[in-house]
Amino acid sequence: MGVQVGWYGQVMRLSYEGRFRWEEHDAAVQVMNQLLSGADRPVDLIIDIRPGAKLPPGSLQKIGLILRGRYPNWSRRAVVVSGSQIPRMIIELALRVFSRVLVGHDFQYVADLEEACAVLGLVPEQVAPEIP
């Protein structure tokens, strides 16, 4: 459970499952930054919020800090996978509140990983196995 990060084909994927702490997210983002810094091109991001994932307290404020962060080689394009409305509503609210710092960013919402692959132009059979 918690937060996992890794390559998913040619994109980076952050996967949230069950109850997690922001410290777990922060550690995963450090790993993501290390991986992205070695990329030779801008990389898209999948934010996979699994069914049953519980956003910790302070989510709106923390998501605002995340959105204002600097990430090497991130294309500024992210697909959020979530079957639950609550995380989506919190993220959408954060996107509206922090809209001035998000000029040029592209966030899309989808229901499952297959749809995320379609949006990003990935062939599911050609991507890496799912993050455990």
C-alpha cells in the first residue's frame, strides 16, 4: 500500500493505494525527480489514485504545494486515473485555486489505466508491468 513510482512505458506513473501519508508521497516524488532528471525528453505523468485510496488530512493545501513544485523533464501533461469522485473533486478544486501557476499544464481525468494509455497514445501491451 502507500505510494509507488516508476516508469510505465514511456511515461512516469505515481500510484496511490489505500491509506498513505504525505511523507510517502514526498519520498516517491524524490525518486520520480531522480528518474525524470535522467530522461532525454519531456515525460508525461499518470497519477493513479486506486479505488480505496484515502487522501490524508490537509490534501488541498498539499496538492497546491505539489502543483507549484518544479519537476525536471515533466511535460506538464498529466492524466489522473480515479474511479472515485472525492479525490477528483479535491484535485479539481486545487487546480482552480492554483490556476495562475498552472498556465500551460494539461490535466485530464479518466476512469482506468487503459483509458489513460489511450489518452497518452500508449499501447497497453508495450508498457511495463504494473507497479506492484
